[in-house]
Amino acid sequence: MIVNAVWDLLALNTFPKAEQVASLLGIIPTGIVIYFLFKRGVDKTLYPEGSVEKVTAASPPLPVLYEKPGSGEADTETAVPLPPGSLPILIVDDDPRFLSSAEAALRAAGVQPVHTLADSREVLPFLSGTEVATIVLNLGGSRVHGTELLPRIKEEHPELPVIVVTGSMDVESAVACIKAGAFDYLIKPMEKARFLSSIKRALELRDLREAVSSLQDQLNAPAADEDLLTHGIVTKNRSMHAIFNYMKAIARSKQPVLITGETGSGKDLVARAIHDMSGCEGKFVAVNVAGLDDSVISDTLFGHRKGAYTGADQAREGLIVQAAAGTLFLDEIGDLTESSQLKLLRLLEEKEYYPLGVDAPRKTDARILCATHHNLKDLIAAGKFRKDLFYRLVAHHIHLPPLRERKEDIPLLVDHFLKEAAESAKKKKPSPPTELFTLLSAYHFPGNVRELGSMVFDAVMQHRAGVLTLDSFKKHIGDHVSSKAAVAVQGEVSEEQPPFALYDRFPTLKEADAYLVAEALRRSQDNQGIAALLLGISRYTLNKRLVRRSKKSGKDPSPINLEKQALNQS
């Protein structure tokens, strides 16, 4: 009788508040009413309005996947188009009715292939050998419960979307599943469109994750050396490899690029490489705007008409015309006047400019690349650079590290410049002394790569024997090196016995390794960074060797002890 009263109220009010129903009846706890409200909330999606009297013990059970009243099969498939894909969908349920219904619905919606498993114990072995797009997992499996299986699936396959289905509404289980990483939570019986919609969103999520992962791999993967050398970029530095991959990713973009970095760090080289990778048919036109006043910049970039000013005897096209369908590279834009900044902003926003003496604007399709060694944010704070121009420029931003932050590139760059200098001077390529890298690695290089290139070219022009001397490098660097490096360089020709002379037999590889590490540390005055350069290994690798050796010997991993250990092994 009480139940009938609740149903009568529910029939009058499609979804009343629990407190309202409880207060009207006066004798039923609110919790019980909430249960009926939930039941009514589900039932009203199963039946048309006014069908409460259909809920009887004699009513036939609903199919596990049912059509929404008033819609047909074609409507459902059209409303929820599933994205194409080659990976299968896995359905796990011990109810054969749901397996067959779900598989039929997916195949009708164009999903191929579909795999079904009735035993939840087979899920993990199946996933270890087969990649799937998503999983539909029954929570109440008779073999392994879904609450136990779900965390294991997410642990081994964290990127795999898992849709949990259950035959009863359990709030605690639902919360636990979502916390464990479930993509969606569905209650049987369910509307077919709701089921297909969940599958569609899961497939879209997986596609998005794969796209993001692919882009991350492209950006983080080391660039091929031949690709770098094609554009004149010599490096094995991880940051530089990531920058080069970013350059390839944005090369075909039409947005401006801002390249920042210290003087001599290679900003012009990067700009030209972006142009070469862009596929633009036009030219690469570079302009250094440092020290130019507004009128000169306008005339140089935009040109003028005849008679625009005194001495303008004939019209002249600006450099921006030469860069049509190509790239215009503006170097040192941090030195632009406020008026020139405004003209550049208009050029970026409207793709138009005014030649001197011309009232009508002209259009351009040149891509704009800009560079500066200044910190533009500092200039903005000082009122010397327009904020709106800055945000226009940083659509793509590349910051080049200084040479002192990529010292592992010094040997590569020296070799590169030696080849160029020898070819330019028509000389045989000389060999650098080993101590040169110790000296250079201790130098600050305010002029960065450009300064290093100048030093190498000068040394090649002066050398006469087959091996370079350190004289020209020392003269250039002067007193701007650490005392440790100076001591190491002074010992460039050891007066001690030649390597391994203290051994009464040919040393083993282990002994030779210990001796070379000790000698490198001695010459570098225990500077592991310089020692690693001398040995041709990374600082991390050298440090690991020292720590491992000290743990085995129980002694301090100092160069003196290492040398003693190497000699004692003989």
C-alpha cells in the first residue's frame, strides 16, 4: 500500500525532491524515497511518460541494449557515427546476452573488429598479446571482480580507456572505478545510443593521446646528424636537438617566429634553416635593423615612390618585395624605435605596409621571422618595447642556449671550423692539441659560437706545422680562464714517463681505463666537466664510473687515489 502511494506520487510528479515526497507521506524515511526516485529516474528513460502502470511483475524484462522509444536503428547509427580504426574493441562480460548485443551494435555502427571474452581471467593475457582501442568491462565478473581487474589493467596499460558496465547502481563502486581510472560508468540495461556514444568518446580520446604522444616523440627524438649538418647546425646537445625538431614542426606555419639568444649564438642560422624547411618558393631576405632610424628602416623595408623625399629621383621597391612568397628576417628588433615597432605590428596583423610617399597600403605574403639578443620583457617593463608587438611575435618562440651551456659541442664545432678554415685558406686541415679543449671549456665565450669560429679561423691562418699551437687561443682568451684550466694547459707536454711506462707488461683494458681517467682528472685539476671532455665522454658517465669505483674500493674517488689504484694493479 505504501509502495503504491509512492508510485502514485511519482506518476504525478516526473522527478520530485525526496524531501517533498517524504513530507507528503509522513511515514517513509527519505532514504527509501530516494531509492524510488532513482528507480523512477531510470524507468522514465525506459518507458514513455504515463507508463507507471506498466511496471508489474508480469512485465517482460528490457533487453540489455534497447532503442530509445520513438527512434529506429538507422537513427541511432546516424546520431552516433564512430570514428574508423583498425584496433579492435574488447568486450568482457559473463552475460552472453550482453556480449552478443554489444557486438552486434558495434558491428552495425561500423566498428571492426570486435573481440569478446566471457572469462575475466583471460583479459590480462589477451592484452599482453593484442593491442586494443578500448575495453568494455563488466564490473561484477564471476571470475575476477572488475574492481580488482581495473587497477591491474590501468597499471599495465595506462593509456587504454576502460568503460565499466554493471547491472546495479552502487555509488561507492562507481566512485572507486572512476578513481581507479575508468573512462565511463554505464548501468545495464542501457540505451544503445548511450553505449555507442561512450565508445565513440573513448576512441576519440585514444586517438588524441596517440597524436599527442607522436608529437612529443618527434620533438624529443634526437635529430639526425645529416639533417642538422644540411642546415649548418653542428651539435650533439639535447636541448639543441629538441630546438631543431621544434623548428621542423613550425617550419610551414604562417605565423611569425621570434628567435632569442645571446650575440653569436646562431640566430641567423636558425632563421635560414626554418626558411629552407618551410618549402617557400620565395627568397630568404635578411635585414639587420640595429642602429637604423625610422626613415631608413621604412625606406629599406618598404621602399618609396619617386619624389617621396629629396634625392628620390626614381621609385624603389623595398626588401619586402624581394621576400614575396618567401621569408623576411629582421635581426635585432629590440633596437627598433617606437614608430618602427608600430609599422612592424601593422605588417604582422594586417599583412600590409606603406611605401614612403604612398597613401594606399600594399599587401605582402612574406613570412616574418625576427631575432634579438635583448630580453624583450625587460624592455617592455622599461617602456621601450610594445607589449602588443611582443605577443604578436611569440606565436612561435625559439631561445638558443649560449655556448657555455653546451660545452659538449666545443670539440664538434672546433672540428667543423677547422675544415671550413682549411678549405678557405687552401691548407691541409690541422690537428688540434688535446689541451685545447681543456682551455676552451674553461672560457666563458661571451661571443658564443661566432667567437669560437673566429678563434679557430685565426689560428688556422697562423699555423704552419701539422698541429695547431695554443698561442693564438691563449692570446685571444687572455686571463679569462680559471686557474685550474691554466694549470692543466701548462702541463700540455708531460715530463713524466710516457703513458703506461710504469707497467712491466702491456696493461689490461681495465688498467688503461683507470689510468686515463686519473690522468684526465689530474690535467683538469679534478674538474669532472673538463676531464669528461678530454676523455670524450659525458660528465654523467664519468661521475658514474668514479662513484662505482669508489664503492668497490671503499676509498675516496679522487684523481690521486685513482692513479695509485691503477698503478698498484700492475
